[in-house]
Amino acid sequence: MPTTITIPGIELYDENRKKFLKTETTTIEIEHSLVSLSKWEQKWKIPFLGNRQVTEEHTIDYIRCMCLTPDVPMEIFNAIAYAPDVLKQVNDYIFDSMTATWFNERGPSKSSSEAVTSEVIYAWLVQLTIPFETKDWHLNRLLTLIRVLNIKNDPKKKLMPIAEVQRQQRDLNEERRAKMGTKG
């Protein structure tokens, strides 16, 4: 699902580029998707997701790769570096789950050493027979679908009946009340 952002016009001297920068206020439409991720990784040849080494230049270029609005000059994207509110809006959009699905995270989290690149995600689509039309979905929604299918397809992880979950929760609450000496 795309979103619209408005980049305010700026006029300033850019020390790094040794020139004056002047832009008009511009509204663009962006989409955080597998397609955007693929474009960015094709250019930079490093993973974007989970990469702690992503620079401001990388981030600005990722916004360019997300842009659906045609013929936006690079100066407009460079102006985003001077607009912290716009960067926050873009980050909020990127990190939005875009779904009502949530996961009950119990126990230690399993972190994989495998870098998640666009090709890895495409492989998951093929493996799980997810149609390629999902390449334009918000990336977090697509990754949630992949995770749900992995959980549903894992024969070792059967979901507990709701009555069992409720019983375990009651036992845990009783144990905590006894330990704390409270009534509830």
C-alpha cells in the first residue's frame, strides 16, 4: 500500500556538494515493497533489511527506489536529508506492520545469520507458492504472510487449543499471586 509524503522546499548551501540547493515543496508517492527492495539491492549490492551499516545516502536512495511518482529530480530526494519530519514519516511508514496479525513471542528469539535479501524473499514466494503479485504489497505485510505460512506449514508447531492456553494463563496468574501475596 503506497503512501504520500510532502517534502518541503529548501534553500541552503550544501557543504558536501559545495553548491546552493533550492527546491520547491514536492509531494511524492512511495511504496515499501519487494520491488523497491530489489531496485535498491541491485544498485548497492548489499542487503538493506537488518543492515546496521546503512548510511544516510543509502536511506535517501531507498526512498528514491520506493518512489512511484515519475520524473522526480534527485535534488528533491537530497532535500529529505534536511527534513527530519519527512524522514520520521518515511520510517513510520516503513516500520508499520500493515496487518492485524501479530505473533506471540515467547522464549528467546531465534535470529538467523542469513541475510534477508530480495532474492531470498523471492525464493520464499516460490517455496510457499505465494503469487508474485504480492511483490507490490507493503514489505512487512508480505513478510508477515510468509511467516504465517511457515508457522502453518510446520508440523512440529501445532497450535494449542484455546482451553489449554487459558489453563496455562490461569496457572501462571495463580503462581504469581501466591508469590506476590496478592489477591489479583
